[in-house]
Amino acid sequence: MKVLFVDNETDIVTLVELALDGEDDIELTAVTSGEAAMGEIASGGYDMFVFDLMMPPPDGRQLLRAVRSDPVNAGKPVLMCTAKSDAVANDDLRDAGATDVLPKPFDPLSLADVLREIHADG
């Protein structure tokens, strides 16, 4: 599965890259800006997206809208990653089109399993 991971915090990107490095079934592309993500989204070919919610524009919510408005990507799973995670905020993100919400901090060692589960359900 090809996954686009977007977070403006380079430490988190590095952690995710290390956590998913040995996973033969996950091909990760990680970028550190919404602008870079927009180019990747437009290029197509991803099976799943993981967006940090709070970034300089375009932020995660804008990236979510871009995926959902693109006929090629509209039905693909989108996992929103955020430190501001509570029931109301999570419901709001799901109502906006997110498949699910990954609260920060998350366990990098279980990330591959989370991605597989969401991709299988999505």
C-alpha cells in the first residue's frame, strides 16, 4: 500500500519513516509541508493519506478537502493526526470526510498495524 504522510514536524516524519522502514507492504512517502503534499496528491497513485491537522497552510483540513474533491482520490482512506483530539473534534473531522483520527502522541511501533486496519476497512 502506498501511503502519503504529511507533518510539518521533521522529528515526527523521521520517527514515522523509521517505524515503517521494515514494513514490506507499506511504501511511504513523507513530506513536511502542505504545499509539497498538494503536489503529491495531484500526482496520484496513493492508496491512503495521513495528514497532520495543524500545519501552516495548506493545513490538514485543506488537504483533506483536496483529497475528497479529487475524483481519483475521493474514496481513499484519510487518517487525520492531531494533538487536539477529543470526541467532538474527532466527530467534526469525520464529518469533514476523515476516515479516522490518530491522536498525538501515537505509538510509532503500532502505526503499521493502524494503517493496515484503516486501509482494509476503507
